[in-house]
Amino acid sequence: MTKALEILKKYYGYESFRSFQGEIIDNILQGRDVVAVMPTGAGKSICFQIPSLIMEGFTIVISPLISLMSDQVSSLLQMGISSTFINSTMDEQDIWLTLSSLKISALKLIYIAPERLNNYDFVRFAKNTKISMIVIDEAHCISQWGNDFRPSYNRIPEFLKKIETRPIVTAFTATATKVVREDIVNKLELVEPFTVVSGFDRPNLFFDIHKASKISEKDKILLYFLKTRKNESGIIYCSTRKYVDTVYEKLKQERYSVNRYHAGLSDKERKKNQESFIYDNTKIMVATNAFGMGIDKSNVSFVVHYNMPSNIESYYQEAGRAGRDGTNSTCLMLYSAADFITQKWIVTNTSDIDILDEEGQFLKLKKLSEIEQMCRTTKCIRSYILEYFGEHPEKECGNCSNCTDKKDKIDITTDAQMIISCVIRMNQRFGINMVIDVLRGAKIRRLLDFHLDSLSTYGISTRSKEFLLQTIDFLIDKDYLVKTKEEYPILKIGREYKNVLLKDFKLYMPVKVRFDFNTDIDKDSVKNIESKNNKGINFVNKNLFENLRELRLKISKEEKVPPFMVFADSSLADMCLKLPKNKNEFLKVSGVGQVKSEKYSDKFLDVINNFVNTNDIEEVDKDENKVDYKIEISQEPVSISHVTSVINTYLMQIGKQKISAIIANKMLIANGFLTPEDKSPTEKGIELGILTEKRERGEETYFVNLYTDKAQEYVIDYYIKD
């Protein structure tokens, strides 16, 4: 691990590993298989790249896209790490030269597509060479239960069996539920793998969902959203090529720096448009989901979904392409009922439907229903997403539109009682639409055939279909109703339904403020959108940051590499914060390794020193012990996530690596305050002031730890004063 830290600093420019990176690397170096689920931007690549440089032999990285391989290898070469790839664009001689280089240990990493594993010459080569590790990137692709199942990944287990001395096998992905993780382990036949689920949360992303019934409404919201982001880089996802072309033409008319990407364009045009976006020549890319998995662009500051995707995994993976550099970024989705119809058609008519069994087809429809429910929920959007992936957030995030938008609360007690009574009288046998039809007294054939018009609840509501749908969604969120997870979901009474029927019970539903399309955009919604237009970088001087960006762009054009491969925005911001005067100080900038320092330090130092001298800027006090900080210890018991958030506010001021709740929990275990088995407080922890609270979610019971003021003070002192 000492060697691993040396490599981390030398090539990547970081002093310490992020949460779980060190543990993953340590287990790989001990020869153990690994399954790692880490959010986009959490540094998965470092986890297998660093062990590859330490171990004897070379590492094969199996990656799904040519563009992804190309970006990864280009980034490694920029840092001075020997690596290469083999893909279908190369001729036989180039492939032979590449494999020869691997044999003489000139290269440590080779990226290939899963289709390459079916190549006789490559398999023969692999049998006779020293392979230290095989890495499966985007490992969810091997599972039929994943959002991006690829049959070509099924070649991997067969390939592993052909290698006489089995190498270490590691699997990495950003989006995998428990079922998908288990499927990855079984399909790859991993041997007692070290499994890491580092958490799915991306705290720097603001999630915003707006319902827009018409295309004109979507366009109006989109144009206002982009109006305040003209200098930012972003992706707009559409569900079909037609929508891509329409949105692209619309933005082009409005004179935005925009390009498009979908399968209907020629290979040449797709490649040209993609490179234009990667190299920052184009600010906005309008695309189908064919664009993105191979994009490692770190300065994407917003992702817009013009249409609802087909599942939550796809949405989270695509939205996660924003804010990879750690800066505050926005993820906006414009949802309409028509999106569900479009996605249902796509799900049931795409070519891969033939390779899925009946259970697999049902799963896709079930996932479509779940993301539709997410779009309509009144709950915290981040909590909804994290619960989907099996996490239990302790409170609302305060960083999504459902948490921050102004809401009117209306009394829905009578409406709720009508709905629940209707569900009971229908013997909990029908779906949401049929319940609404009965309440509104619809005269449709199926309803009449079941004699539902004879029920006492038939025709008792004068509410609109949209209002009743919103109310039912709210009742589902609050466990008053339950929607079954079947191909055709049924509405049933929930755990808390009896409370609604009590005499003195009152129920209020928050109604999200929407844009007023008859006059102008609603001022509160506009204010919310504008308030989230903040990249979250602490500049010593914004002008200096722009000067550094100009230099970076010039270098990127000279070297024909994307700007973010020279330095990420976060590194430029750290230069602004630290104002290094010489090469030694430049090496202390986050993300600056020895190789990049040798290549670029003179140029960047010239810009920084010239700016400091010209503008008479005082030197920043670099003594972290002199940084003023104010710690607000809550008088009420709070979660460990709240405590680490307070600590990170300070750590960011002094340019230090942030900590996570996971790291804090490990410290508390190491110091005897929590048990290692289930993280419950020990006697020592209880004495410190760590409480345990029982909570319920549906039929599931779980426990959370809460920290009193005394316990908060201990954790804060440990990471700040010490």
C-alpha cells in the first residue's frame, strides 16, 4: 500500500485515497476477486489501474465501447502510464505489434471489447502470457437484470476457463441493485469476492423533475433553463432520434453552441460531433442514450432528460455524467404521460426483446413503472433513488426540487377516504386507472362488465383524473396504499390505511408549484432554477480561473487531447485557491502528479504569477491551522452523515480530501465506539452519546445511529483539531 500511495501521488496527483479505494486496492494486491459498486466520479479506474502497475504481468480491461477505451487510454498516456487498446478499427499488423509489446512487459494495461474474447488468436495469446488481472468494466452489462444487458459479456466466463492460471477477476459498475450484484458474482464465478457498495449518493447533483404535458411546455422550460447556462457544458437526452433532431434544430435557431448524436447519423458525423463536444468546441450535446457511456468528460455541469428514460438505473447513470469533477451540477427531467407510452413501445419492440426470457421482459416493464412512479412522487427525489438501490436515507436531502420548491398544501382528507374506500369495495383487484374511472363514474365497457357501476363509490368524485392520480401517488408514498410490482400493477390498501378512516384524521398534500404557461414562467420556479446555477467552485479570482482555462484549451489543441485530460476544472480551481509560486507548491495542487507537473508547471505558473503580480493579490495563508472555521454542533441528535457534512465544509476550505460517513464509521469502530459486525454502539459508544433509533420502511425494520452533541464534538475534534 505504500507503493500504491506513491503511484497515486506520482501519476494522479492525490495525497490519499478516497473512501474504499484503498481497501479495494489492498484486497486486489492480496490476490482477491472484487465486486465494486461505486457512483460515477468516485474513482473506480484508480482501483484497478494502480494494482496493475504494481503486479507482475499485465491487466486486461474489458470495456463495452471503443470510445470509452480510447478516452481511458488517452488519459493514462497523459499521466505517463503505459497502456493501449485493441479494437475493430485496427489492422492485423497493429494488433500483432500491440500483443508483442505486452509479451515483453512494455505495457501494463490493455483495453478490449468483450467481442475480442471470441477471437482465436487473442485467446491463444492469453493462454501463453502472464495476466495479472482481468477487469470487467460496466459489469452490470453481464446481467439480464441490469439496465444495459449485453449478450457479448456472456463470453467472459468461458474465456476465464480457457486461461490455465486463473488471474484475479474484478468487476466494477456504478449502477447495480442487489439482484444484479448477485448475478455478476454467479455469472463470473467469482471466488469469495471482496464486495464493496460504497453508496449511490452523488451529493453534488441537484435533481429537478418538472411535469410538462405538451412539447411546447417542455421547450419553454428547457430554453429558460439554458438561458442561465450559456457558458456551461451539458447533455440533453431524448428518447428518440426524432426528438433529438427537433430539439437540436430548436436550439440551433436560438443560437446555442449545440450538436447532436444518434444512430441515424453516419459514423463520420457522430465521431465529429462527439469530438467537438469532448474538446469543448461545442457546449451542448443533444443525444439518444447511445451517447454517454464512453464519455469521460469531467466538466459536464448539467444533464437534461427531455423525455423520461425506461428505468431508474439508466436515468441515474445518464444523470451521473454531470458533476464528475465534484462541482455542483443540475439534473433536470421533463416528464409527460406521453413519455411512458413511448418508452413502453420501445421496451416491448426493441431487438433485444428476443434474447430475454419472459421474466426478463416482465422486469423491463416493471422498471418502467418504477421510474414513472419516481417522476410523480412528492417524496424527496434523492431518497426515492437511493431507496431503489437499497439504501435508507435518514432524512430528506434538501437538494432536489421536491425538497426545495415552494409547495401549497391542500386538504385531501375526503379525497383520500373516497379513494381508499373505493379500493376496498373493488376487493383490491384493479389498477390505478380503473379505480379513478370508478370514482369519476366513467361508462367504459370493462368497468360495466365487472358491474363496478353498482358500487357505492361509483361516481362520487368530481376531481380531475390528473388530481386523483397525484393524490393516489401521494397515498402510495405515505404507505396508505400499495401498488403491486406486477406487469399490470394492482392497487391495494397499505399498512397505514386505517388512519385515514379515523374520524378526526386530517391529511394535507403538498402541491408542487408549476410553470404558468398562460402568462409567463412562474417566478418561484424560475428563482429555484437560477439558484441552482452554481458550479460550486471557490475561486480566489474568477478572472484567474478563466485565464487558466484559456491556457488549458490552448494546450489541449496543441496536443490534440480533450481539455479535461490536461487538468480538470477542480484542479484549476485549486490553483486559484493555493496560488502556487514554484514547482514544489504546484505539486501540492489536487490532481497534479509528477508527469503533468513536469509537462505543464512552467506554463501554468507563468499565468498564475503574472496574474498575482499584475493585480497585486495578497498571498493566501497556506497554514491550515490558521483557517478560521465555525462548527455548529446540533443540540438535537443527528446522523453521522450530518456530522461529516459539517466537517467537510471545513475541509473544503483548506483544500483537504473530504471524508464520508463510511470513513467516520470505520474510525468509530477502530476506536471502540461501534461494533464491527452491525455498527451498533458499544458501551463506550453509548457513554459517548451515540443513540440507536428503530425505524420502519414498509414491512422492513432497520436501525439508525444518532449522535448527541457530545458524540458530534468527538467526531469533529478527531478530524479537525487533530
